Amino acid sequence: AALFVREEKYNENVQEIVLLKKKVGEQSAKIGRLDSEIRRLEQELSEAVKGAERINELLAAYFGKNDLRVLVSSKKRFEIVRGSVVAKNLSEGEKTAIAFAYFITRVQDGRHPLADTRIVIDDPISSLDANHLFNTYSLIKTQLAGCRQLFLSTHSFDFFNLVREWVADDEPNTKRPQAHWNK
């Protein structure tokens, strides 16, 4: 038996087995940490993709077409594309629409119940042409109507009248709201 232990280097092999088991344990722990990190990154990417999809739905409703879209880049950042090319030189109206769609998406992300949320929007139709006035009004009415309180500021008398009619329609048993319009 002593000859076998010497010739086969039994003790050295046992020590190497112990060291290899220790390395396997360390690598298993590292794999566990990396798997956890992968799941976290996949979750973040999934949330970003869902957010981009929601923004794109709102942009399609806003513009009535899908040529301007938000995509998630490989670096987990939003990219604005027109067709298949990264959009450059966006108009002020396009910037406003994208920012507004992002704002609505963030308000509806589920972190805070909409019914408990107070929202302040300062002139959501600035930099937009008259065609988009109704689209903006429609998005506000359909997406934010359930909030606890909504403050809207505008320079557009037409937009003001739409909002005023909406409030009057939603509150049929109340006196018509008083218009406070400063020219």
C-alpha cells in the first residue's frame, strides 16, 4: 500500500482534488453572481423595451404614422429613429411630442397609482401646429383623465376651450367652469 501511495502520488492527487473542488466551488459562486447580474440586466432591458414600445404606441397615436420611433440601443439607451436611420434635426414639434409621450409613459409606469397622482403640464402644444392640438388634447384626455388632479397651462385659446368643454362634460351637475383667460 505504501508503494502504491508513493508511485501513484496518492497524497498529491488527493490535495489536487481538494484544491480543484475549492476552485469549482468558487467558480460556482461566480456563476451564480453572473447569472443574477444577467437576470437583472435582462429585466432592465425588458423594461426599457416595454417603455420604448409604449412610447411608440403614443407617438403613432399622436402622429398617425410610425415613421418616428424610439428603440433601445445595445447600450440600453433610447434611440430615436426615422424609418431605419437615427433621427437627426428633429423639429421642435417632434421633440415636444416625443417628450410628451415619454412623460405619459413615465406617469403610467405603475410606480405610483394614477388616481393618487397630481400632474402639472405647461403648454403641451407649444411648438406644434394646429393639426396636433387635437391629438395632444386626446392623449391628455384618454391617458391622464384618471389622475387625482390635473393642472394645464396653455397660450392657446382653442386648446383651452377643448379642455374647458371636457371638464364641463365630465361634471354635468356642476356649474360651468369659469374661464380665466389672460390675453
